Amino acid sequence: KPIGNAGGQGAAQWLATHREDWLNTGLTRLTHLGDPPALAIWVVVVCAVAAWRARSWLPVILGAVGGAGIAVILVTAKTLVGRQRPDRPFALVDSHGFFF
């Protein structure tokens, strides 16, 4: 049975039927490190350490401006592209909003 086709639906179907629960759990947890609250914590910690070492507020300012800028770019790009999230069985979790 072929794995793929021009639209990639065959490969996605094959992958969806050959999942491992332990790997899904681990990778889902790893993915949460990229959630907005987790990223905000990372930015605060890294900027605080950089500001302390540099004895300057510049890392904090750059982190705040950069974080806000990335958030605006992501929301804008996802809205412009408008790609819907996949349905089950291809998606492991139910989620809302657009994605790339």
C-alpha cells in the first residue's frame, strides 16, 4: 500500500495509524514549552539574567519589544493565511484557531 500521494493525505493517514502513546505524550508536553505563557517565562528569565549581567535595562526593553513584536507577527500571519487546524485522527488534541 503506498504511503503518500500528491496531496500528502496518504502519508498523514499512515502516520496517524502508526502512533505510539508514549511518544505522543512526550512530544505533546514538549510542545507546551512553546505556548505563550511558557515563552513569556523564558523571555523574563533570560532578559533578567542578561540585564543583571550587563547592568543595563536594555535586555529587558529588547525582550519586551521583541516578544510583543513576535506575537503581533504570528497573529497577523495566521489570520492572513487562515489555515484551519486538522481534524481527528490527524490531530492529537482538539485546538482552536489557525496554524501553519
